[in-house]
Amino acid sequence: MSAVPVTSSVTPFTQALDMAPWSQNHLQRVEQALSQWVGTDAPAGLGDAMRYAVLDGGKRLRPLLVLAAHEAVCSSAPGPANADTATRQAMDDAALRAACAVELIHAYSLVHDDMPCMDNDVLRRGKPTVHVQFGEAQALLAGDALQAFAFELLTPDHSLIPASTQAALCRLLARAAGSAGMAGGQAIDLASVGVALTEAQLRQMHRLKTGALLQGSVLMGALCGQAQGAAYDALSDYGAAVGLAFQVVDDILDVVADSATLGKTAGKDAAADKPTYVSLLGLAPAQAYAQQLLAEAHAALARSGLPDTRALAALADMVVRRSH
Amino acid sequence: MSAVPVTSSVTPFTQALDMAPWSQNHLQRVEQALSQWVGTDAPAGLGDAMRYAVLDGGKRLRPLLVLAAHEAVCSSAPGPANADTATRQAMDDAALRAACAVELIHAYSLVHDDMPCMDNDVLRRGKPTVHVQFGEAQALLAGDALQAFAFELLTPDHSLIPASTQAALCRLLARAAGSAGMAGGQAIDLASVGVALTEAQLRQMHRLKTGALLQGSVLMGALCGQAQGAAYDALSDYGAAVGLAFQVVDDILDVVADSATLGKTAGKDAAADKPTYVSLLGLAPAQAYAQQLLAEAHAALARSGLPDTRALAALADMVVRRSH
């Protein structure tokens, strides 16, 4: 009897997940897919800039959140794990496309953020930024094309991915990226230089600027696993907590890390007189707040009712404990 | 008997369409919808820039193409014209959303095109360009947010618009806007300054840069009317011809019109040493080519089998005969 695998949908997995092979396997899938898809049908110069912006760099946190959320939902029955093979493959394809799409949105936002009229950064992921490498006009276009391509990836023709999934993924991504999400948060950021924000205002800025796309990643993965009801709501709470924790830690790292470790310019928030969690709360309370948000993320996973949320738990840990 | 309206789906409408009330009615719907939707949930500064970029300006050619194509298909049976009221209303809503979405993509491309790192234009539709009015950073963000919002508009939640229509509209728009469409054409444009292009290369550049979104507008309207087979193909040909004609006429107007009439800087292609149909073919042959494309557009409508394509025909005429 001891050789029979655990198949019950309600038995939680208590064994620790070895994240190294999990990450390696999933990162490889994402890198391969991005390399296969991005910029391949673009005119030469534009395609080069798009690929430079996206490939060979980044932690791929957002894609990993998509895939981990998808798998967490699939660990539950009834769900695609118990669906026929074609359906399961279609939803796996949807999750991989969603993983790449959120990364494209993230990558385009970095390209535009780094431009001289925004943060004027010359270093990103240890390499010259896109506008330094390809010129400002090409960087602007590459960012624009990456955003459009994210939605193209989500809507493949002649695919077994249900139209309802394709439409819902576009809806989630558009909201997470747009004026009520990432772009809106950046606009608040722009208007906040030298301004004393309350903690509520700072939280709102970060919820939009960084949190919306991180939470959106979790929700897109959950959608590909056809999560519903309490599980979807709990994953939404998890995404919100991780999204905010990410930014609190970013603020902390901007103060305590150096540029070489970060792969981007350190100390630039303070130099630019931008409000941060560290400037508002102080360093130690900001660190405590990050821990509190991590606990909230774990609590949300616990109440999701999903049997295997180990990858999501490990990603939350990684977000808070990272050094860059 | 004379009071009975013509209901046969195969009787062509031979009576000329009075375009003035048609345009006025449809423009009003588009303006109202854009005003209601754009920038209303954005942070203040961003929302202002988004609305400034979109409202109170432009010929709205792309939205009118969407609505005219939708109506042309609906003039045929079987189709949504004969569907139940709720379905017809849903598809009308889809067409209006598609009309606004293509205009948002067009508007964002103008905002980014006008920026100093691209064309560095200070005048658009007779007003200061967005970056002059709101600063470069806000212009960059407003363009980005407008693109995202186009896809949000196409994917309303709790809507009777079928998910298959929502997904297909996103697919068409993403392709028309991205690296194999508008953004790709702009990249070719960028690389073509001072370069001697062949006519085939110039045509390819314009097919992407301007043609893809104009053709996409027609196809999105056709999709909202559930056009299929020969009708869809004919409308695709119509869109391709109108799209290219638009750019040929743009090249002509850049030479023969003045800035006040154009509402933008005249003569800037020649000043920037950009290849155009006029520089390649000469003025009179370029004008003859525009007429040839207009004839192709009308021929495509004739073979569509659709009973009432008068609005599409009139829009093609308008594209070629416009003075700005």
C-alpha cells in the first residue's frame, strides 16, 4: 500500500518542495517560449530591441507566479488535472502564454521607465538600457510593440484554449497594465516626487505601480487552472500581499544594497526625493512590514483550500528574502 | 404597396447615402463613448493627458470604418440584423467598443510619434501636442495607458458580447498595432530616413505603418457583424486598398497642403528626407495611384455580395478626396 501515490484532492502536501529544480524547469520553459515568440516577425531593428529588452535577464518572478498559481489550482480536484489530455494541454499552453505576456508587459514598462524623460537610467540587469543600446526612438517603439504582443500571445488563432479564457486573460492583463493599474501607479509616482505622502497614499501608489501586475499574474494563472470561488479569492489576497511586499522590499534594497548586487542604480529613490516605505516608516519598521505581508500571503494560501501551494509559498518567501 | 420597406437581403441599395447625417450620428456616438470611457478611472494628471490626446479632435476615420463595416454586414441576411434584440444590441455594443479601441491605438501612436525622440512635433490637430502640454513623461505614460485601455474596452466583464468575439477583436487589434503592424511600420519608417526604397519596400512600410490599423478597423467591424467567407475577404481587400490609399494621399497632402489646413506641420516628410510616394513616383503618378486604389476599394465592395456598402464606399471616397 505504501507505493500508492496520494491522489486525494484534499490531502495537503506537507513535504517541502525543492524549489531549485522547480524554478529551473519552469524558467527554462519561459525562456524558451520567449525566445521562440518575441520579435521574430518584427522588422530587424525593432525585433532586436524587443529581444534585447526581454531575453537573458530578469528574475521572471511574474511568469513564475502565473505558473505556480496555475499548478496550485490544478493540484485540486475537480479541475483541469482531471480533464482530458487535450484540455489539460490547452490550459498548460494558456498558462505559458500568460506567463510570457505578463513578462512582456513588465519588460516594456522597464524600457519606457528607463528612458531619459522618465528615470533616465543607463543600467538594467547589468546591461546598458534599451535606449542606450538602440536609441530612444527604437526603445519607445520596442516598448509599444511588446505591449501589443502581450495581447497577441493571449489570443492565438486555431487554438484549443477556450475563447472565454483568452478574453478573460486579456481583461485581467489590460486592467493590471493600464491606468487603473501599472501605468496609473507610475503616474502617481511621477506626481509624488518631493511630495509627502501618507502611508495610505504610498500603499495605493505601489498597489497600482507594482502590485497590480504581480497580483494579475497570480490571477491569470488561477484563471488558467479554472479556479473559482474561495480559492480564487484567496489567491487574489495572496497576490495583493506579495505585490505590496515586493515593493516594500524594493524600497529596502534601494537603501541597503549596492548597484552591483541590484543590477541597477542603487539609492536612486532617495536621490530623486521619491517617497518610499523606508523614508516614511524607517528601515526596521519597513522590514517588519515586509514580514507581516509575507505572513498574510501564507495565511491566504492556507485558506485557499488548495492542496499544494508550496511553489506559491516559496515564491512569496523569495520575494521578501531576496537580495536584489 | 409603395409604403412597404425593402427587406430583401439581396436587393442592393441604389439610392445614394446622405453621408452628412450618417457621419454626424456615428461621430456623436463615438465622441460620447470616448468621453464616457477614456481616462475616467485614471489618476488625475494621467487621465487629463489621456483625454486631451483622444477627445475633441481627429477625423475618426478608423471608428467610422468599424461602424460602416459592421452595418454593411448587418445589411445582409442571415446576420445579426435578423437576430434577437439582445444579440443585436450586444454586437452593436461590440462595434462601438471596437470603434473606440482602434481610435485609442491611433491616438496613442500619435502621442508617441510626436515626442522629441521621434518626430518632435509641437502641433497636432491644431493644438499643442501632448508632450508639450503635459511633459514628456506624462505623454509616454498616457500613450502606454491608452494602448492598454483599448484592450480593456474590448473585454467587458458581465457582457452579452460573446467571448469568441472579444477574443477575436483583441487578436485583430493586437496584430494590427504590433510589430507585424503599426509599430513594425514605424520601425521601418525610422530606418528609412535618407534611404532610397523601392516601391515594393515603400508599400510594405505603409501597409504596416498605416494600412494595418485601417484594414484592422474594417475587419473588426466585419467581425462584429459576423461576416464570413467571401464577404469577409472582400472587406479585407477593401480595407487594404483604403489603407494604402490613405497613405498615398497623406504623402500628396504633405506636399500640396499648408500646415493650417492639415492641422499639423506640412512638408515635414521632405524636410526629414523621408521616402514618400510623391518622392518616388512624382506628384501626378501618385495622384493616379490614389485613384487606382480607390477603384480597387469600390471593386472589392461590389464583389462582397453585401447589399448596402454605401457608407464604406463614401468613406473610401472621403479618404482619397480629403484636403487634410
